[in-house]
Amino acid sequence: MGILDAIQGTKLDLDTNIYIYNLEGYPAFFQDLTQLFQSIDQGNLSVVNSKLSLTEVLVKPFQNQDLAQQITYKQLISN
């Protein structure tokens, strides 16, 4: 069973760890997250997040003063 088979409905609230695993390439979930984000990009699923998600993912990039990663997370979550 793939991740898309487990999803019910078309609107998702993704937890912060989903963004982190996707952007940092966590191997155990690579295939599932690729399918998930492709489905989102194709418009089959929509994502709703709060500003809290953005705040949570930015902690480490701010600590590391990693401007590129800050921008990447902001773009991913804002779009």
C-alpha cells in the first residue's frame, strides 16, 4: 500500500516532519514522499498549513544561518 492509497480526501494538513524528510531526502520515505508531492504539484491534492509549520521548519536553518535552506522551506510551505 502506497501513501496515496492511505490518504482519504483531497485536502491535507502536513506535519512539519513531512517537509523536513522531503527536503533533506530521508531515504526510508523517499518513494512515498515523491509520490505525495507529485500528486500535490499535479493538483490532485491540496495542502493547508498554519504559520506554525513554517516556524517549526525554520528553527534549524536559522540556527545554522543557512539562508538557502530558509528560502527553500519558505517557498515550499508558502506555495
